[in-house]
Amino acid sequence: MPTQERLDAIADAAVAVVASGGARALTHRAVDARAGLPIGSTSFSVRTRHDLLRLTLRRITATTQAGLDSISVPDRLSVDQALHLAETVLEHLATTPAPHRARMALLLELEDEDRAELTDRAPVRRQLLAAARQLLVALGSPDPAARSVDLVGLIDALVLYRSLDIAPVDSTTVLRAFLRDSARVPS
């Protein structure tokens, strides 16, 4: 029976393999090499490729979710305060680019059942939506439920732009514009 420490090392290596080489690069041997383990260690601990894939998906979710529990949203926020909170979440997520690169690679190649953990059905997404809704309520948004989906999607896009090094984007300007628009009371 593999130890949790061994499974964590395998999961981290699997994320790194997918982040650098795509979903098709995910093999037991590639994970062994990336983790610095003897050949056969990963297949001993995680028998099938599908099990290895599931372990990778769980690690991406856990890495993305880590630290989000500490987000606290006050009852009232100005646009600048909301911007600071949104940027804090963005910075937290963007500090670990490998899981986001791996997520993108897996989104392109997985079947629907496995993709679910990486899309709007992911547990971390529910947590982000709840925090975004709280932020928008505190900001005074007239439709926080609908706008929370947009805010999470916007932050997700900004994280992917950074993680994949697609192009420079001024996230502060983008988020400020979104939050100002969200705070407006419809006429």
C-alpha cells in the first residue's frame, strides 16, 4: 500500500508531466521519471492509466482549492476593496501555473465524464461562485447570482492567460471595469 506522501509525489509529478507535455504524455514511466522514482513505482501505486488520470484530476482540484477557504468577504465593499479581493484570488490561483496548464491540456482531450472535475461542475468552482456572489452582494450588485458566474469566468480566463503565458493583460483594469459595471444600479 503506497503512503500518502508517495501518492502526493506521484500526483505532483503527474500534474507536471501533463502541464509540460499534454494529456498524452501522461504515462506511468513519465511520472516515475519526473518524480525521480524507480521505474514501476507509479504503476505499483496507481495501477491503470485511468486511475493515474483521476489522481491527476484530484490533485489539480486540491491545488486550486488550497487557500481559498481563508477568503473572507465583508458585508460592504467599495469597488477598490472588491478589486483588491478579486486580485488576491487571482494572484493566489496564478502562483501555481502547472495545475492550470494541466487543466487546459486535459480539458482539450478528456471525455465528458472526466472533464466534469475541470469545468463548471468542479467542487472548487462552487466555492469560487459562492465567494464571487458574496463579493458582488457586498458591492451592491443588482444581480449578484448572474454576475458571479461572469466574475468567476473572468478570473479563470485571467489565470489561464497568465499560466499559459498567452499575452499580457492588465488584470487590474479588466477587473475594475467589471466590478464598476457590476456595482451600477440599472436605470
